[in-house]
Amino acid sequence: MSRRYEVCIIGGGAAGLAAAVSIRRRIRTCILEKNPIPGRKLLATGGGRCNLTNAACAGARKTLDFFASMGLESRLEEEGRYYPYSGRAADVVKVLTDGVKEAGHDIIPDCEAVSIRKTGDGFLILAERKSTARGKKAAETLSITADRVLLACGGKAGPQYGTTGDGYRLASSLGHRISRVYPILTAIECGDMKDLKGIRARGTVTLKKDGRPVASENGEIQFTEDGISGICVFNLTPMIRAEEGESLRDALARFEVSLDLAPDLPPERLSGRRSSFGILTEALAARVKPEEIRNWRLPVRGIKGWRQAQCTGGGIPLDEADPVTMESRCCPGLYLAGEILDRQGPCGGFNLQNAWETGIAAAEAINAAAGKDARPDERREKNR
Ligand SMILES: Cc1cc2nc3c(=O)[nH]c(=O)nc-3n(C[C@H](O)[C@H](O)[C@H](O)COP(=O)(O)OP(=O)(O)OC[C@H]3O[C@@H](n4cnc5c(N)ncnc54)[C@H](O)[C@@H]3O)c2cc1C
């Protein structure tokens, strides 16, 4: 089956949906989404509450206005984090998918883009569409021609939500470079810690490389059966990586974490203690000696992989896209948005902000370019 669109968006996640809502009604647009529903990862964000953006982001106001224009109000919580007022990620997905439908654009679910080719003045996209006909699973090949394509298929973090790195293959087939990708914003493995599984403590986590501090984060440290987790831990993981030509094993041996489990207690309350219990919970006190409370050193044995990671490090280098229009510098008519690009932030709404703002920027550029393409009579019609 073949279809023709002016714009084909590959990926119905945060960036793809925000772009589709923002592309003008008269520009015939489709979203190809490999999952049965769009926005599947969005539903899992912020623990099901979707941390939309952060007050520290330059574009936060525009994002909040974008959602308010669709009727979704937001609420500011600690550390500048904005959530939908209802506290439900599902409501974010609903306003976006309703917005796409209201704009008159098509969402094609269960449809995985497998290849993309530049034709004379546009693109040919081949996609596999799954269906269930008379109780039997089937797949058909959909061939789509489009004047412009927006690649918004995300990175590799959270493959269970559909992001398996397809976008890198599609982008490189059109001439893009892909810098090495690695999981970030994930838990750190420190060896056997089964006795502490499920325990939480507030404190400071310092990442050290070759004995020297690299970065510190405060917050709630969650102990797992083989390490530590929690936002303050996640935010340190982008720094745990091998250098050029170094093996991961050698690189990991250079890192350790130091936990300060009583950062606000005056030193005199800590000196001369026979036990850590009373400052730490019983289970923690069984592991941590009083003299270690402010500096409990743990080795870094690894970090959790793609399934647990919240974001992808690396990707398409930023200098390969125009920062205003998000149009590819390697392939005119191709646009790039979201996590597929080598641009990451810490936990707290920064990565969704990246997806919304690059998706909307691409849509605005597509609106402007489609207006220029149109004949003067069509232009009057489009602008109505
Ligand atoms: C558990 C979890 C919680 C998170 N919480 C937050 C948070 O609260 N705040 C925050 O700022 N960030 C959060 N993040 C990060 C944030 O969700 C991502 O950075 C953001 O969703 C990236 O947007 P995107 O549109 O680039 O990609 P995605 O939202 O990942 O969407 C990409 C879409 O493309 C589809 N796709 C992939 N390949 C193809 C193909 N070949 N054909 C068709 N479709 C395809 C995928 O199925 C997916 O739906 C979280 C991430 C995870 C995993």
C-alpha cells in the first residue's frame, strides 16, 4: 500500500507529537509509531506523573504555554520541576494525541519505519505495519512518499517503550554521523548489597575518578541489591564512561563513589560513637562504621543498562542540525528532534524540554518552508 504526505514524522513520542500538534492543519502530515499507541514512554515518565520541564530551562515558559494552549495546566514543585496539574502523565499523552487529531493529521500505530531514501524532491519511507486480520497476525509493507521527514524516534534508552536505536540507522543511511551511544541516568552497581535492598537514606553522593571528585549530588539515595539508585545517583552516570581507546573495564576501575550519609550533622555529634545506629537505620549501621558515615566508599562495578536508563548519551552530533530550524545539514528536507540528538540534561524535566522544544522548532520551520513552497493562491488558502 502506498500513501503520500507532505510531512512524515517517524516516532510518536514527546518530540514527534509536539511537532505534529504544531504543524499547520493544511500541511498533510502523518506520524508513524511502531507501538500500538503513541506516547508509551511518556506514560512512564516522572514515575507516571511526567516531569514536563524545569524552571531552569530557557524554553520552559514556551513549553508551559504550549500545553496551556491545549488546556493542560501545570504545577511547580521542588527544584524547579513542572508537572501537569492533574499529576497524570496519561493526561499529557491525551492532550497531545487529541491535538494531533484536531490538527487533522494521521497517527499510524503499529507501524515501524524500516528504511528511508532520498528521492529527487522528497523521501521514500518503507514501513512494516502490523495488523490482526480475522484473529491472525499479519504485516504489510507501507510505502510513504513525503516532501519532508522529521526523525523523532528517540535514542536507545528504555527499549521496552519502543526506542531501540532505529533512528541512528535511518539517519546514517542519509549521511549522518552517530557518536558512540551509552546509557545514562541509571543506577550504579557497587557489588553485593542485598542486605540493604529497599533502604533509603538522604545524603550526598560524590563520584570520584582516580581518587579526585568529579561531581556531587544531594538527595535520596536508594539502595538496591547490587548498588545505589535515585535521582542524585542517576545524575552522576553521564560522567562514568571510558575515554577514547580505553576499555570499559579499565575505565570502571578508576571510579568510586563516596556517600556522606549525615551531611548536615556537626562533626562533634559523630566523634567518639561506638555505633552508627541512631544516625543510620539498623541495616545501614551494620555495614557502615561510625568513621565512615561522612565518607562511605563504594566501588563502581558498572552502571545499569538500556532497560533501566532514562536517557541516551551520544547520538547525532548537534552541529549536524541547524539549531533554529532543526533541519539536517547533511540532507535538506530532513529534520531531527528529541533524544536522537547528542544533547542530554540531568533528571528534572530537562530531557523532555529538549524533546518539546526541538519538535516544535522543527514544526515551525516546516510551516515556514511549506508556506514558501506553495503557489501564491495556495499560500492564501494555507494561511487562512
Ligand atoms: C522511565 C523514564 C522516565 C523518564 N522521566 C522523565 C521525566 O519525568 N522528565 C524528563 O524530562 N525526561 C524523562 N525521561 C526522558 C524522556 O522521556 C526522553 O528523553 C524523551 O521522551 C525523548 O523524547 P523523544 O521524542 O526523542 O523520544 P521518545 O519519547 O522515546 O519517542 C520516540 C518514539 O519513536 C518510536 N519509534 C522508534 N523507532 C521507530 C521506528 N523505526 N518507526 C516508528 N516509530 C519508532 C518509539 O516507539 C517512541 O514512541 C524519562 C525516560 C524514561 C525511560
